[in-house]
Amino acid sequence: MAKALTVDPAVLRRLRESPKPEKIECLLALCELIEGFGRPHIHSGLGIRKLGNRLFECRAGLALRFVFLDRPDDLFVSFLGNHDEIKALLRSRKYR
């Protein structure tokens, strides 16, 4: 059974400001994340990678990635950024 998806308002803002092709790629990746998380053969194409305790990232398109938490009741998408932005986020320890 797929978990619910919760998206941080800052991620939604960034998606709204993105160019249409990038936005479409990101939204499709979120749909695939809902269906594929926890099913390794399916989610291998999403590039899901564990970053920490219940913290993961997945590809959101060619240049962007989502950072999300595997919470008991949902998957919480807390950040959308490129590789460098995610590295900086992890170094700052300000992720949720």
C-alpha cells in the first residue's frame, strides 16, 4: 500500500516558479515516488538514495532532486534543489 505524500509549501512554491517542462518532470517523479517507494525493483529508476535516518533523496528531473522523510503515516517532501543545494543543505543540518 502506498503512503500518502505531504509536500512542504516551499517546495510547492519552487515548483510553481519552475519552467513548465521541469515542473512536469518533477510532478511525474512525485507520482512515481508514491507508487515506488519501498519497492526496490520499481524505485531503482527514481534514483532513491538514503541520506540518513529515514531521510532520502530521489531524482526529480535532469538537474533536480527531492529530499524527503519516510514518516510513519506519509512521505514528507521537504526540499527541492540541485545536487549542490542538497549538499549544502546536508552540511548545514537544517533539513527536517
